[in-house]
Amino acid sequence: MFSWVSKDARRRKEPELFRTVSEGLKQLYATKLLPLEEHYRFHDFHSPALEPADWENKPMVLLVGQYSTGKTTFIRHLIEQDFPGMRIGPEPTTDSFIAVMGGETEGIVPGNALVVDPRRPFRKLNAFGNAFLNRFMCAQLPNPVLDSISIIDTPGILSGEKQRISRGYDFAAVLEWFAERVDRIILLFDAHKLDISDEFSEVIKALKNHEDKIRVVLNKADQIETQQLMRVYGALMWSLGKIINTPEVVRVYIGSFWSHPLLIPDNRKLFEAEEQDLFKDIQSLPRNAALRKLNDLIKRARLAKVHAYIISSLKKEMPNVFGKDSKKKELVNNLGEIYLKIEREHQISPGDFPSLRKMQELLLAQDFSKFQPLKPKLLDAVDDMLANDIARLMVMVRQEESQMPTQVVKGGAFEGTMNGPFGHGYGEGAGEGIDDIEWVVGKDKPSYDEIFYTLSPVNGKITGASAKKEMVKSKLPNTVLGKIWKLADVDKDGLLDDEEFALANHLIKVKLEGHELPAELPPHLVPPSKRRHE
């Protein structure tokens, strides 16, 4: 009998086998963590239960900022097309949460329909009621960027008198719900107005415990001179340091994230490097999604364990018959002492405990007689998951990452940062010159040729570095010039001949006139000499 129990115990401690990390996370949550959460009513205090879609959905990027910081324009810049429900203006225009997601057909799905769709990770948002759901929608459209990630546009955070207007739902709580589930949180600031309003301060505090996901963008930086930009950057870092309580300095990306010419191009190289860094960070999200979900499960499990200890301690202290109300008030007032007792007794880090003030507020509305006593079996299951199953999944995460090194966000503005002299993967290459033949842009070619021959062509071609020096004079951002380079380098040899250089300048002119660039080079723009080789 004794040996049979020992074998069973050993068998239980062996990590479970899973086919994928996503499947493992879903199963571990449902079988080991969810029972503990339900038993101690974790969902009434902290966060709704997770759904299968939470483990299976694409990485999400949450954009947060005061109105007119360029959130919607930032999305427009990334995906290089308008999306349903999009409005841009100087005053608060986006008054809704808009989930911009990939789909075969373009259209809007309203909030009430979204929260009943089991394929979407939004079902638990139903708890925020109609006031929120009427301000929530999904903008669905076919787009290569959205094949890899989804982007959540949020209402502009109000300042001054406007922030006194009630939204009708708990704005900070909704953002906290999203923060727990997204892969990246981008805080946008306008270089012209850095005042962090009371509402914005509350929002940033709601993102507590998710600081590792936060990136900051100082947008519209091309509109101010270098000296002023340095002062603005310093002021922003000082303001953030008072609100985001982390020992590390928060990462701030400086730039102007839209497809229009830079107003003051003096800091172009800085903006170029910053944009590439930010895009690399976003592009890595699909590859790191499994690790993020694993990390979030561990954080949630640690909080759920602490919550179980708190609830069971309160239950233990409650009298069976008389004086329940007075004892409840006493326990809530002395919650800090209960925290210290649990911390010492179970060797738990202070950082794992929920906010004392918030917990006290929530406990006042609870019936302590319905709380459950400590159930070691439930805690043992979570400990076993953390000690054994998570280690197994960590190995699988590394294996999955190694099998998909090229899984990055593609399309949209990211195309302009991948290759050519405007990207971070540029190699110059070599090639032979091609005879000059006039074509549709021939009327402007003589003036382009004059510039071309000042750039020291070798064997009839100029390098990407030489072309870049000339093309940046247009003041167009790198994402746009990168796309122009890709279209103009017809033979893909990393060099431009006089025809390709003329074509590049023609496309710059098209863009500066306010027209959109084609996704592929149309036949009438292909130089005739290149057509002969098709």
C-alpha cells in the first residue's frame, strides 16, 4: 500500500506533456489555477477568469495617451491604410475603444456582438456594462500587419476641466483589464504638451505590475528645435519617474510617427534610429508571445496564492455567531498586519501582495461568512504547476522560438524598415549598368540625371548610401523612403542606375503631392529596359 502511494505521488509530480505551449498554458490554467481562483473568489477582487481565446489570440498592442497625441495616426502609419471608425483631429475624436484586427472583410463589429464571440478574447468585458460596450468596437480589415498583431486604440485621456466629465464606466479598470492581456503597452506623448493630467496619472497607476510591457513614445518631435527637444525629453523623464515606480529608466522612443515630411529634419538620424528600435520591438512580439503568456500566468498564480491566504486568514478570524460586523471592520482596518503575518509565515515577497487600499475597499462590500478556509490541496496543485509544469513549458518556449526565427510582423510601414539603405538589414551589393531608355517618367529624367551624375556612379550605378543622401532631402520619413527604395530597385541588386534613380524621384514626387504609393510597381512605371528581361 505504501509503495503504491509513493508511486502515485511521484507520478503526480511529473510534468504533464503538451503538444504546444499555448495548449499547455490553457490546460494548466483550467486544471490547476482556475479551481483555486474560483474557490477563493479571485475574480470578484482582481481579474475575470481567462478564456480559451486569451491563450490563442494574436499578440495585442495597447495605445494609451491624452487626446491629440497621434494614437490613431500612429496606427494609420503602421498599417498604411485607413480603418473603419477612424477619426483624426485636434480635439478628442476617438471616444471609443477600437480593436483594430485582421479579417477577410472590412467592417465594424459593435461591442455587444464582440463580447459574445467565443473566438475573440473580449468576452469578460461584458462585466463593464452597456456604458462601456456602446463605446467599444472592432475594426476588422485585411492587412498584412494585422495578420500578426492586433492594435487597441483607446479614447484620448482628458485634461483640465474635461476630465471632470464622467465616462459612465470605470475607464482605469478597463485599461487594467487590457493591460493584463496585451503584449505591449505604448504610452504616447505630444512633444508640445507634456502635462500629465490627473486622469492620465490614474491610468498609469492602473498599469502597475505591467511595467515590463510599457514603452513610451515622444511623438511629433519633428515640430520642435533640437535644444527645445532636449528640454522636453528631460521634463518627460522627470514626470514619468514620479509615476512609474521602477528602478530602471523607462524606454522612451523619440520621433514623428506618420508618413508626412518632417517639419524640422535636423534630428533625422535620431528619429531613424529610434523608429528602427521601436519597430524591432513590435516586430518581435509574435515570436515572444508564448513567453509573455507564460510570464503572465506565473504572475497571476502568485497573486492567486496570496489572495487565497488573505481570504482564508480573514475567514479564520471571524466569529461563528455574534459580533461579525464589528470584527469585519476591525479586520479590514488591520489588513496591513494580516499582510505582514502572511508574508512571514509563508515567506512571500511583499511585491506579490495586492494594493492594500484597493483590497480594503473591495473587502468592505463582501460577506466574510461566505469565505472559504485554507484548502492545502488547491495550493499544492498551483505549487506543483509553478515548480514542475512551468519549467517544462519554458523548454518548449525556447524550442518553439528556435523553430520560427523569421516570425515577425510584416507589411505596412514595417516594409520600409526591413531592407535597403533606409532599413536595418541593408547590404549594398553590386551589379552592372543598364542602357538608358525613356519611359513614362522620361520628361523629368534630364533633371534627375544631373543629380545622379553628381553622386559618383560606378559602372553606371550608385550605392544605397549615395542615393539615401539625396532622397532624405525630401524630408519624407524612413518608412516611406524605404518603400520607395524597394519599388525603385527593380532588379533588386541593392544599387540604383539612372533609370531607377529617376523612378525613385518620381515616386517621391507622387508622395509629396499627397498620393499613396502602390504596393507593387505598376507595369507603366517599370523602365522599358527592365521589361525586356521579364
